[in-house]
Amino acid sequence: MHQTGILVIGGGIAGTATACYLAQYGHQVTLLEQSELAAEASGLNAGTLWATGWGHTPELSSTLSMGSLEVFKTLQLDLGHDLEFRQGGSLQAIQTEEEYAFAQQAVRELLARGHQVELLDGRDARSIEPALGPRILGCLYYPHGGSANPVKTVRALASLAQKHGATILTHHKVTGIAHLDDGAYQIITPPATFKASALVLAAGPWCRSLGAMLGLSIPVYAVRGQMWATAPVPPSIYHSIGALESHLYWHTHPYSRASGSPATSTGGRPATVKSSSAATGNWTPPKRPTGTASRPTALMRLNSFQSCRTSPSLAPGPVGCPLHAICTPSSARSPTSKISTYSQA
Ligand SMILES: Cc1cc2nc3c(=O)[nH]c(=O)nc-3n(C[C@H](O)[C@H](O)[C@H](O)COP(=O)(O)OP(=O)(O)OC[C@H]3O[C@@H](n4cnc5c(N)ncnc54)[C@H](O)[C@@H]3O)c2cc1C
């Protein structure tokens, strides 16, 4: 049996960052990942870093977002890891008058609290990001926002963790955990068994099943996301572009539909509804095959339409680079150059 101080399960951004900083503070750390590092959400996301500055009175969200930017700066600028990190600002596209009115209010509130954000009309937004389409009414512009390559970021954190003495073991799927009488944990993987005095579950949506091994109820569910990808193309979009639509939905329907199953194919926002309902434990996700491409639902077609309207270069056509793949996050391992949109369910 291998002995370790702290055992971290999961080789995504949460696990590798935890391992890195625990090791840096002198702890004996072992990280177990069932497949490769950054194999799941942490390697397949859009790499957007949202931030609005510290504000007059830093609270949790500004501390996390601005603190995270500092981590990226340290990794790339001070420690020499190429993360493709660029703090070039990020944009949230406004598509309707209702969203525009919401954006005006949001900007007023953020500025009053000392944050940095700007409401741009369509023309000014296109001067910052020419790839934006003419039908966009405007954008919220976050000058602190940025982006990074998620796979390179996870690998950099893992390599830094190793440099500080952590052991990183891929292809070690945890299949059993037991809490021992002496307070330590026994962790079983097919290649080896480990004993650790502390355990960190950083397994994303798999935390639920790992928690169950310890008798814990962790209400996190894996649900299908949507990701549209293009074939490899030269860079043409230079900012992360989000949609204000989701932001408005969350604002209007906080923790909505806490009971009952969510809609799945309407023009509403079932993706966020699913998350909130699942988080309250009142919704059981339907069984589905994992790791398989899906047929587009009405919502996915709507997302595709809106992405193409936001950035017409994504639309099918002789000069476009059409969105060509619809994948669940866990299956999207084909070589693609650009993640154009996602809706995380
Ligand atoms: C399409 C998409 C786009 C996104 N875009 C953004 C964005 O632009 N900006 C942003 O900030 N966030 C974004 N996110 C969210 C972000 O990717 C996640 O919040 C983050 O990656 C979660 O990291 P994690 O380490 O908690 O989980 P994961 O990345 O899921 O890592 C968990 C790891 O645990 C491993 N594991 C599971 N079970 C076991 C086991 N039994 N034994 C060993 N290992 C196990 C898994 O293999 C996996 O590697 C996006 C997410 C998706 C899906």
C-alpha cells in the first residue's frame, strides 16, 4: 500500500491546482486521474476568464476571478509556462432590447460598486471585435477579461505540482474508498492501493459517485452540454464572446424550477434550469449514453443560429467555416481549432 499525506482525485483544473498549491505549501500530495490530465471539462472548455476588477469592497467572486487572473499571470509571465494566456478583454453579446435594458442596469450597478465594465453599441463593439455580426445590438465589454488554453493550463499546474514534489498518476481510476478506523482513507485503483490522511474529491461530476463510496450525498450530476466546433481554421475571432442571454435568464429566474423536471427542447433556457434544479437535488437527470455525439435538439439549433448571428463567419457558406460538430464534452476529442459556443447543461 502506498502512503501519502493528501490524496487528490481528479486531474482537471480543480485537482491539479489543489495539488500544486498543497505541494507548494509543503504537503505530501498524490493525484490520481482515471484517464489523462484535462481529459474532461477542464480540457474542452472555452478558456474564458471573466472578471470585472476588484471593486471598492472585494467580495468572494471578485477575489476568485481577480485572484485567478494573478495565477495565470504568474504561471505565464513569471514562471515561463506558455498558456496562451491573453488578458485582451471579453465580450457579452446583446441580441434583444430586453437584454440591452438589462445591460444598462447591470453596468450602473457594477460601476457603482467600483467594477470595470462598459456598454458598447454595435458599432463600437465591432471596432473591438470585427467578427461580430451586424445584427448584434451591442456588447458588454469587460476589460479585465481574457482567455487561456485550458489543456496547457492544467498541464502547467500539474508540472508545477510535480516540481514541488507531488506525485501525479494518470490511468488510475479510483474504484473504492474506505474511511479507516485510524481516521485515514484507503483508496483503491486497479493498479495500486493508497493510504492517505486527507482526501480531496476534485472529480467534477463524478464527485457524486465517489462521495457515495464514503456515505456522502454530493448533489452534483453529469448532464449533457453542447459544444459546436469548426474544422481547424486560421484565427479570426480575437475575444471570448459570451451571450448576455444566460446572464439575464439567471437574473430573472434565480434557482427557478426547484421542483419538477426541466424542459429540454423549447426556446427557454433549460441548460441553466437543469443546473439549478439538479443542485437542489430535486431533479433526477435522464439516463443517456455518455461520450456520444447527439442529434441537434431545437435548443441546440437555436444556439447554433445565435452563434452564427453573433459571428457570421461561423455560418455555412462558401467563405464561412461552418459549425460542423456537436459533441458532448467527454467525446469531443477530435482536432478542432475553435470552440464557438457552448451551453453547459
Ligand atoms: C463546453 C464547456 C465550456 C466551458 N467554458 C468555460 C469557460 O470558458 N470558462 C470557465 O471558467 N469555465 C468553463 N467551463 C467550465 C469548466 O470547464 C469547469 O468548471 C472546470 O473544468 C471543472 O473542472 P474540474 O477539475 O472540477 O472537473 P473536470 O475537468 O471534469 O475534472 C474531473 C476529473 O476527474 C477525473 N475522475 C473522475 N472520476 C474519477 C475516478 N473515479 N478516479 C480518478 N479520476 C476520476 C475525470 O477523468 C476528470 O479528469 C466550461 C465547461 C464546458 C463543459
